[in-house]
Amino acid sequence: MRMRLILFAVLLLQACAATANRQPSTTERADWGRHFQAAGVEGTMVLMKEGSGRMQVYNPARARTQYLPASTFKVLNSLIALETGVSAGPDTIFPWDGKEHPLPAWNRDLTMREAFAVSSVPVYQGIARAIGQERMARYVDAVKYGNADIGGGLDTFWLEGNLRISAVEQIDFLRRLYEEHLPFFKRSMDTVKDIMAQDRGAGWVIRSKTGWAGFYPKHTSGGPDIGWWVGWLERKGEVWFFALNIDLKGAEQAKARKDVVLAVLGAEGLLP
């Protein structure tokens, strides 16, 4: 335990040194509004080319507004699980709890890779409980993930608790993961990057995670749900980080999360 804490401190210092004084400039892209309008949704999107030091942003005020991360937190949750030994790797099996959950894909034993792909809330709630309050708080704070507040329940703080993160902060977190400037061992970061590869085409891959704050558990605030898609595109030796969140007024709008991002990437000449 002592050695693990020492290594954690070393990794944390290295991560802090690597990210100091790196504040990107911002260019507003009001023209991207047409893609949101075509999908019938309101929201924001941030796009940043690796190494450019410049973010392109639609709706800058909203881009800096913090929301529940919902299942986008599975990226960090996976890193912490691997680092703490709760998961030995992508093929670690997490048994079904025997309860009937709203998505049939959740109602069976799942490997970590499978649980990430189908966004299994029950599996990742179990992972959070196994990590424990103290270790979870330490890592979330060390990463400086959004407001780093895990109040509201160890297995619900990212779903309906106190944790909040903005689209701009999502970009910062993703960039640090890609560049391996987070307080985790390389093998943990490489594993998470691998399971994030959800969409592929000729000469490109998108590593990403969706999120839907309000889907499970279903909130009753009366306001819109928040839909996320965050990740990065690798193509032709370039890396483009993206983070989108939108208001979701019904299940039929869920596909707009990817539709808007893909429309922007296509219009920018980054995807066919």
C-alpha cells in the first residue's frame, strides 16, 4: 500500500507538471448552429485539434457550464478500476446481479469491455462500490475532473449526485488521457483507450463515450435530460478532441448526440 501511494504521488506530480500553463484560445463557431437546428436540439460542441492550442466552440457560454457527466464518467471510472485492481483488464468478468434492468444488454454477465460498450450502469455502480469512497475521492480530485465533488452517493454521484463537468473540461480531461498526462500507469490508460474505440472506418477511428443524464435513474426535475458524446477522432496522423452536450426532451432525440458531432466533423472535412 505504501509503495502504491508513493507511485500515485509521483504520477500525480508528473501529470500536474505536464499540464501547467496550457490554456487554449477559443474561436466561436456560430455557423455550427445549423447542425443543431437540423437535429432539432439545443446544446454546445467543442472541437480541438491536438497540439493546436485552439478550441473551436459553438455556444461558448454553455460550453463552460457544468452538468452531470452521466455515463461519460465511465472513462474515468474505468481508469480507477484498473489502477486499483478492481478490474484486472478488459476481459475481467462482472457477474450479472440477477435483477432486471431497463436495457436487456445489461441483464447478463459482462466483461469490462462489454460493459463499457453497452454502458452498463449496474456494472459500473458495482465497480464504484468496490473502489470505495476514499480511493474514488482521491483519484477524482487528483485528476481535477470537473468540480471533483463525489457527494450524493458512491454509486450515484455521477448520475444524480453532485459531480458536474463542462464540455470544455471534458476536452481537457480527454486530452490529458490521450497524452498520458494523468496520474495513472500507462497500461491503465492504454486499456481504456482501447475499449473506447467504438466507431471505425477506412483510415479513421473514434474513441468515445456517450452519456444521458436522466435516463437511469430517471430524474423528475421537470427539466430536460442532458445528452453527451465526448471523445476524439484519429485520422491521417491527426487527433481531434470533441465534446458535445444537448438537451434531450425525449428518447427520439438520443441519436442527435452522434448526428450533430458527425455532421460537424463531416462539414469540417474530417470525415467522409
